[in-house]
Amino acid sequence: MSDHPVLDRLLGLTPVVALSDTLLKGVALCLLLATLLLASALLLAPFRELIPGQLRLVARVLVTSLVTTLLLLLLQAFAWPLAESLGIYLPLLAVSTLVLDPLEREEATSGVHPLLRLSSSVALLVLPLAALRELLGRGTLLDGLATLAPGLSGWTLHLGGVGYPLPLLATPAGGLLLLALAMALHGRLRAGRTGGEGVE
């Protein structure tokens, strides 16, 4: 975790972390973000040499917006409850891809392997945080499966009781608080690995 490529780009993570208050949402957001990263890169790849450097950002914004719109329409058509729960923040994934996958990577590397590594890093951070938020903030795990597939309702784990002790974690503020703690741990581990004294 001391060399986590995603934690170095906090701004791109905030919409994903704030929205992933359940494990199901976390999985959906990670899959959508990975699809958006890969689809945008593959669509731009054949034209990269033809686009002047000063226009590459504009091209990326246009392509990313197009792919985001298509994903949003597909989600609304086939998983409306999930699309409704994600709300207006879903289009912010387009901004996340621009922050998480900067233009410098396009010029330095090629292929999908860096994007797969980036998507895996996002999932390794977001999914544990989403599971922790759902367990401690709601007292459930995998809640919402029944809205997508009624036959999977038995997969939801209920830990009991109303008024779970940490309802703050089920809010966007709670997600950002956990992200801040992860950032602090990341910085501490990095300082320790480089031999610095770190921040007490």
C-alpha cells in the first residue's frame, strides 16, 4: 500500500469513494470506471498520432463524455435501481478518469496493461472501504442485490439491529473520512519505506 498509484491522485477518487456506501455500489463503480478507462483509451488509440498535442485533452474529454453517456444509458436500461441510487454523480466518473489517467501516461506508455493495473488499484482501495462502510454503517453486506435480481435476495447478509453504531460511515462524509485515513496510512508507510522520520 506504500506504493499505491491511486492514492497519489486523491481528487479522482472522491466521487467513487463518496458513492460506494455499499459493496454492490462499489463493485458497480469499479466496473464502470474500468470500462470507461479502457473504452476511452481504445477509441482514441488509432487517432493519437493524428491529434495535435494541444488538442489531445479536448479529444479525451469528448470521447470520455461519449462513453460515459453510453454507459449511463445502458445502466438505466438494464439496472435502473442501481442507476437511480448512483444519481447525478455517475457522470463525475468522466472527471475521475481524466484525473486518474493523465495525458503524461499516454505519451509515456501504450497498451491496456497500465489501465488494468490502475483499475485494479482502484478496486483494491474502494471495495474494502465499501464493505467496511456497509458493515459498520448499515449492518448489512451485499444489500441491494434483490433489486437487480430477486433470486439473489438470500445473498444479503444482515448483522441485525436498527441504529447501527457508526451511521456516519454510510454517508459520503464517512467515505471521505475513511479515504483520509487511508491517505494518512499511505503517507506513513511511504515515509517509513524511504527511511524518513515521517509525521508523528
